[in-house]
Amino acid sequence: MHVLHELSATWLDITALIFFVAAWGSYAVFAWKRGQIVPSLHNRMDFYRREWMVRMIERDNRMVDVNVMRNVTRSSQFFASTTMLILGALIALTGYVQQTLDVVSGLPFTMKASARLLEIKIALLVAIFVYAFFKFSWAIRQLNFCGIIVAAAPKMPAENPEQYAPLINSVAKITSYAGENFNNGLRAYYFALAALAWFLHPGLMLIGTVWVIGVLYHREFASRTLRAMLDQDTSPTLRP
């Protein structure tokens, strides 16, 4: 109780923070388990990743594969560099806590908070973006490994394609791991929006967390993009 009083934190603040952390962890586990039993964007992309590697091993000229790998890596590089800029801004913000508190206090619908509590809110955002940076940077390294393996892979002979199945599966798994890390890093950005709402009001943080989970679930398991991917399984083959 003394700590809560010192921070000027209410029970709503504590509830919002606990709910935020629990909701993020629970949704991550839920999404992973549900993705094992129902179609999702991630497992559909896993299917296409393996198909990509099957086609890659059949080609002599792999410039297409190199360009695709480069474009995929560029997305992770963009978010990794952006995350570092955000972290720099957040670290700099810790030196202007009182000024930030004055600005936030003047906004409508805000709940009064102490400078110490504001520092905790900033620290939460720092932790989120540090997590995101590690995910994006690991995805970059994994994609770099895949690029080297793609360059080293021999052309598959038509008479004995089965011998290259382990290589195809291995590269497909690594690209899947990279995609999973990229998704986790991007998910951190979504939850950072909910954490940002805590600067205004803990109730908005609760609402924002529920909203973020709803958006993530819809995009992963019920989006038009996923339906378009699934429609390919039943679409007639086009012939010239």
C-alpha cells in the first residue's frame, strides 16, 4: 500500500498492468496452439515457404529466390532500425519526465499520476521495444542463414528428388522460424499501442489491450487475406 501511495498508482493502474502482461502472454500461447489445428496466416505461409524451396531447388538461376529473400529481410531490417530510433527517443524522454507529466496532465480524460509512475510507464514501453528489437534482429540472422543455404543448395536432379527433401524441409523450417520471430516483433508494436494508452488512463489501457487482441485474432485467423489463400485450394487450375 505504501508503494502504491508513493507512486500515486491506483488499483486500476495495477489491474491494467497485470491484465496487459497476462493478456499478451496468453494470446501468444493461444495463437500458437490454435495455429496447430486451424488455418492461420502463419501456417499457410509455412506451406508456401516449403513450396518456394521446392521450386528453388529445381532452378539453375536463383536470382528470383535471392530477390525474394532480400525483400523479406528488408522488412525485418526496417523494423529493427525503427525500433532502435524509438528506443533512443524513449531513453531521451526519461530526462524530461516532469515536462512530459505537465503535457500529459493537460490532456482530456487523463488520470493524475506521479513522476515515478510515469517513469514506470516509459520503462514498460522500453521493455516492449527491446523485446521487439531482439525478435527482429534474430529474424534477420535467420534469413541470412537461409540465404547462404539457398546459395549453396545444388540443383535437384530429376531422377532422384527425394534425397533433397531434408534440405528443403530444413530451409523451410528456418524461414518459418524467421517469420514467427517477425510476427512476434510486429505483435509487440500492436501491444505498445495499448501500453501507450496507459499514459492517458489505465481504463484506456484495458480497452486498448482487448482491442489489440481482437485485431490480431481477426487478422491471423479470420481475415480476407487468409480466406484468399484458402480459396486457392479449391480454385480450378487455369490453363492457357
